[in-house]
Amino acid sequence: MAIKDETATEKSTVKAEEPKFYIHELREHSQEIFSVKPEILDGALFDYKDIKITKNEAKKRIESFLKKEVK
């Protein structure tokens, strides 16, 4: 039983952290990466404070931004 616990712990620590990219680089390639214009990325990341972000986090923010109701 102890062997299984050690194996589970090893697998969880092996999971690599997702790479972060500079926002300006993602903006330059937003059409190719996310299929949106750079202006959409700007709006989605308007309140984001860091200069780097993962692609998954940016994609989540873009999807959330596009679903917001226009007032």
C-alpha cells in the first residue's frame, strides 16, 4: 500500500508547470494562436496585472470576455 502512495506523490510532482509568455508576444500572434484580433486580447487582459500569462489562462479570459453582455 505504501508503494502506491509514493507513486501517486511522484506523479503529482512530475506534472510540469505550463510555460508563461509575454503578453505582447501573444498579442502579436493572437490571430494565429486564439483566432481573435489583438484588440480582443487587449480587452480580455485589461485588468491583468502581470506581464506574462499562460496560453490556457489567456484563452479562458478571452472566452469569458467574449461572453460578457454589452451594456
